[in-house]
Amino acid sequence: MVDSSVAEPRLELYKQLDINAKEERRLQVLALWDYYSEVICEVATTYLGLSKDLKDKNLQQQWTRSRNRLIQLSSFSSEGDYEKAIGELHEIRNATFHDYENWPPIDPIQTIRGEAEDFREWLISYGEIYDRKVNELDARETMIRIAERNIEGVLHIEVPFEEPFKSTVTDKRDEAKELQRELNSIKDGDEISMKLLNILVDSMQYQEDSCQAREYANHVGYVLSEVAEPEVSPKQFDL
């Protein structure tokens, strides 16, 4: 059983820090990262059947693996504020802790903090539902549902500006649309066919490739912004 106050000390630490002090705000980002990571890992290893080494993954990977279990529930949806909060926290943390002079923005941090308790209650609730119903799930319907969610994830991911990542995500979107058509053509069957297995595997690979390209693009964009030459002022040359 996961305690309803799991990871609460992380929020207590956040509260002790001043968000208006830029150095302390960096530490608040780490406190929130640890909070969301602990909540996800505790629910995932207690209710979702994931192994303890999940904590060795980054936050986005922890969430993706947990979500892939929960989407087997017909009532589950990860769209909206929680999904956005985790994605933004992942990006803010990476930007912040790869540069000791990066001062994270206040507004997103406050929003992510504001979602924290509700996210914990929501995730624990779905974890408990999954734990009760896992043995009742129909294998074929579950495979179709997972493939559908993976395809939706690829179709809705933000396309990067940078190449070759832009082309990768665009290509995966096109492939996901074709995969969606194939999946729709076999949804009315009653057997777990090799075609369904291939669609499921492909959908997982497309989602992984797209998310990886998006993450790499974010990192490259950040690096380029750091090494870009500063604008030259005419005053520097007495012009």
C-alpha cells in the first residue's frame, strides 16, 4: 500500500525555500523532481508490477513506463495538466542542472507545485484500480488500447524545429497514421494475430523514437543557445 503522504518531505523542503531567490529556486526544482519521481516509483513498484530499478531512470522514462501500464484501464487518461507538468519539469530540470547559471522560471514551477498533491492522489487511486483489475483485463482489448494510445502520443507530439529531429518526428507521424489505419482494419476481430502484435510493437517503437528525437532537439536547442555568439554593438567599435 502506498501512503497518501508519500514524498511529503520533498514538499516541506520546497516550502522552506524562497522562490524569489534564484539560487533557492534551483533547489526547488530538484525538490519537485524528487517528489514526482518518488510518487511515480512508489505507485509503479507497489501496484503496477514494475521493478525497483525504475528509480534509476529519468522522470520522463518513469512516467512513460507507468503510463503504459495504466492505459490498459479503459477509464484512464493521462492527457491534460499532469502530463504537461511532468514534461515541463523534465525540461526545466535538464536545463537547470546542466548550467549553474540557469535560473528556472517562476510561473511554471509554481504551476507544477500546485499540481503536486492532486497528482499524488490521482495516481495512487489509479494504481489501486489497476492492482484490483489487472487479472480481469482482456488481452486483445488491452493490446489494442495500448497501441491506440501510443499512436495518439506520436500524432500529438510537438514537432521540433531542428534537423534531423524535425524529419524524424514528421516521418514517425506519417508512419503512425498508416499504423492507425491498419489497426482500425483489424479491431473487429477476436484473435490475437501476428499483425496485431506487429502493430503494437511498432507503435511502441514509434513513440520511443519520437520522444527521443524531441528530447534530443530540446537539448541541442539549449546547447546552441549557450554557444551562440552575442550580438555585436556598434558602440564596441566606436561606430
